[in-house]
Amino acid sequence: MEKELREAVKQAARNYYKQVHGKKQELKYIPPSGKLLDEEDLMAMIDASLDMWLTSGRFSDQFENEFAQFLGIRFVHTVNSGSSANLLALAALTSPKLGEKRLQKGDEVITVATSFPTTVSPIIQYGLIPVFVDCEVGTYNIDAAQIEAALSQKTKAVFVAHTLGNMFDMDAVLAICKKHNLWLIEDACDALGAEWKGQKAGTIGHIGTFSFYPAHHLTMGEGGAIVTNDPQLHRIILSLRDWGRDCWCKPGTDNTCKNRFKMQLGNLPFGYDHKYTYSHLGFNLKITDWQAALGVSQLKKLPRFLEKRAQNATYLTKNLTDLQDYLILPKITTNTKPSWFGFLISVKEGAPFTKQQLVEFLEEQGVGTRQLFAGNLLRQPAFVDNDIALRIGNSQILHSSRLTEKEYALLPQTDFIMNHTFWVGTFPALGKEELQRTTALIKEFVKQHVSL
């Protein structure tokens, strides 16, 4: 009876989907990013709702297993956002269980200012010193050639993102990390499916992070994942994600280790309930099974999503190539296969128009644009209004609230990106009609200004 009732509910929902959501709507405004949901996604969410299991459960387990297979990695932990994944990644490296390898207050982490804020925020939140290195225009990734000059005896880690699905120079960054015994966290939130020499982004460093926000390569609404091949980091991440507890039992289960009342940890009495023993100052960053069910459904379509993004990026490149006297188009990093989150465009210095003019024109004509996130984090109010200790390149310790133009000038390409760069969409809901309209409008704008 239960199975029949469940199918009846789902059939009613299928009819609802076809009537309400099943018809393709004309995009009067072309968004730069967004979700692509179908009938099967709705069925998955209803399945989870009918279970009435409110926290992580069978769908979360299924997603973690299938996502691990897709990536080719040992350990996957779902979390409630990509930002939480970044927080957990940095927190894990501060664990006392790592002994002398743990990050401690005052240690330094190499990163970039052309970034999404929550790649850098955990470094500061844990009392570490961010060391900012400039980026490359074209790939928009960290300029790996500048990393070694920025190192000091306190440098312990590199924490950077693969920008909009185009991977940073893994050959160079890995060589530096191995040479200097540095931790490497790959922020792959915008790079799901990208590859370096056949290995997936996020699986190459010590820890990788992913986001499943609606704008990303697959969505759970809100959600993310943190991955590793290291068994010790896996146990630390699991503890930090789940309240900091030492126990690894899944929700609704007890005594997985068979030693629940047979241990003595910390200064607790012997036999204190292991389920309520805490080895880290942790969080609760789990997802719901409803989110995971959507992720399971979306994961089945991920190869198709990735192929469509690649096709869209190829179309934009082909149809904007003749504007390269005025625009800089994306440059693919050596030995990599990108997974385009968006299509970056920079207006060249000396062009007869500005980025701002082009962006405002496109928005007025119904083509959505986005900045490369914070542009230059160091110029953002969060840095100007707080006294954050940092370094830029090989500088001494600086303070964010007192930076001068001379110090900002240590990151010239970062400022160039802030002033000259934006991106348009490649996500799978965009078809040839939307891409034609986007490129035609860019060409129309350039023609108007070049002929002046």
C-alpha cells in the first residue's frame, strides 16, 4: 500500500510539473547563471519528503558514494554550502591531531585577492595571515611564477580557487607545494568536472571543495561537498562537520565502533559515552536528505550539463574572436580541460570604451553580466573597515585598513581584472538563440564605439 500511495503522489506531482513548469519559457533577460531542473528532480525531492527523514540519510549516503565515484576520490562529505566546505577545509588543517603539521595562529597561507570572499575569509577567521599573490589576465588564476618569492618560514599552505572552471597551473603549484611541504586546498566550487592530466579538479591537492548553489554545475538549492584522499583528514573533517564529536556514527545509529562505553578520552571518566565525546571545536554543517535527493538526481545529468557548458563556451569564443583588438578572451591553462562556470571577457587598455560602458549596455539590452566576484578583495569594505593583518607578495606585514595606493599597486593584474573584466553565462539552459543575442549585442556595441 505504501508503495502505491507514494506512486500516486508522484504521478500527481508529474501532472503538476507538466502543467506549471514543463513549458519552455522565452528568456527576456539572459541570466549569467542559474539552475536547470526537470521532472525527475521534482520526483527526487518528493521521494525525500515522503520519507519524512529530516537530516542527512539515505540520499546523502547515495550522493556521497556516487559523487566519490564521479571524482575518483576516496572520501566525500556533504555540507550545507561551498562556503562551509571552505571553512571546514581550513579548519581541518588546524586540528591538533595533525601534530607539527597543523596550522596555528600567525602561520601564513598563499591566496589571491581576485576571489570569492569565502575562499579567503576562513584564513582570517582562524587567525592566520593571508599572503596575496597577483593573478594572470587571460586565465584569471594565481600567477604561479610569483608564489615562491612570497613564501616565508611561516608559510604553511596554499588555498586558491580554479577561476570560473579554468584550472590554475597545477604543474607549477604542485611542484612548489611538494618542494616546500605546503598544504594545498583546491577551491573547486566553480570547477566541477574540470580536469588536469585526466584528474578531476578538487581531487589533486590535500583537500577539495565544491558548491551546489543554484548557479553551479549541479544544484541542491543550497549545499556543497568537501573531499580528500587522506584518511586522517577524512576523520578530522567528519568530526568538525558534525559538532566536533569524536564519534563517527551516522544520524540515527549508535555504537558503530563497538566501544561506545569502553574508552577514556581527554580528562573524562573512563566509559563516558563516546557519542557525546568531542575532539574538536566543531560545527553542524550537514545537509538535509531533501537536498541530497536533488543532488542525486542532478548528478545523473552532470555529464550532459558539462558538455553543454563546453559547447556554449566554444560558441562564444568562435563568435567573439574577431573582436580581440579590443577584448581579451579566456585562455585555457596548459594540460587542463576547463569546466566553464562562465565566460570571462576583459576590455583592453586603450579600447575606445570601458568595461563599465559595455556592461551597462548589455544589462540594458537584457543580457546578464557578473563581475569576477570581489574584483580586488583588499579594496572591499570588509577589508578597509577591519584591521586585518596580511602580506602582499614578499612584503612585510601590512594592515588592510591602512593600505595605500602604492601597496595596492603590488597587485597590478588584480586591479586590472577589477577594472576591466566581467563575465557572461555558459550554463546549460542557454541555447543558441541566447548566445547569438549575446554575441550580436557585444558586436553591435563595439561597432558603435569603434566607428566614432
